[in-house]
Amino acid sequence: MSGQSEFQVGEMLKADYGQREHGWIEVLGGGKYRIANVPISDRLNMNDVVTCTSVNGYLVVDEVLSSEFPNKTLVYYDTREQYRALWEASSASGNKTEGMIAPYVRDGVFNRGLALVNHKDDFDPIKILEDLGVEDPALEERPL
């Protein structure tokens, strides 16, 4: 990628979200950027419009100007099919889901998958997963 730094991929720029988390932002112009992934950080969600400051050539998120999603829920799931069904339901209703860890087996022990869902008040990712047969999918729900 000639002319691009390690902090840029296509139109996306890498930014510091705070608390040692980094992710992608889209340049909107006029000093505004849009968060392009589902951050772990409590203060940020996908599609948030933010301002940034450049520190040593690296963008640091300063302020959230607008937010589309008032909730972030971290959930467990057991199969890739369950994750796909959650992702499809989330997408169909205008919410955003991002897989963090796929289910896996290590040393004979099953480890559940983990996903973050940025969602509006009328979407319940825990109920979706319970309806899919996932036992105890709730890890944590945080209104922002």
C-alpha cells in the first residue's frame, strides 16, 4: 500500500479508543470520524461520530458527538451457527454484532464463543440466543 501508513487501510484509519484499545475509524470530514467496529470500551459504540486529536501522528478519540446505539451486550454462544443467527437477527433490525472469540476446544475443554452487540432498546440479544437454545448466554449488559 504505497502512500499509506501502518495506521491506514483504504479509507479507514486506526485510532486509540483509550484504555489501551485501538480500532478503526472512517473519516467523515470537518474533524469528524465514525467508529467502524464494535469497541470493548464502555464509552464507544460502532457508528458513533467522534472527534479526535493527533498525538505523535496517531489519532486519539476525544469526544462522542452522536451515538446510534444506547446499549452494549457481551454474550456467550456455543456454535458458529448460533453466532450467525444472532448476527443475522441483529443486522436485520439495524443493530451491530461483532464476534470476539469463536468457540473452540483446547486440551479437551470446550470454550464458549464471545460476541459484542451494539443495539437499540427494542433488540434483546440474550433472548435471541436463548431462543436458539443457548444456555445462560448473558455475560453482561451495559446501558451506555
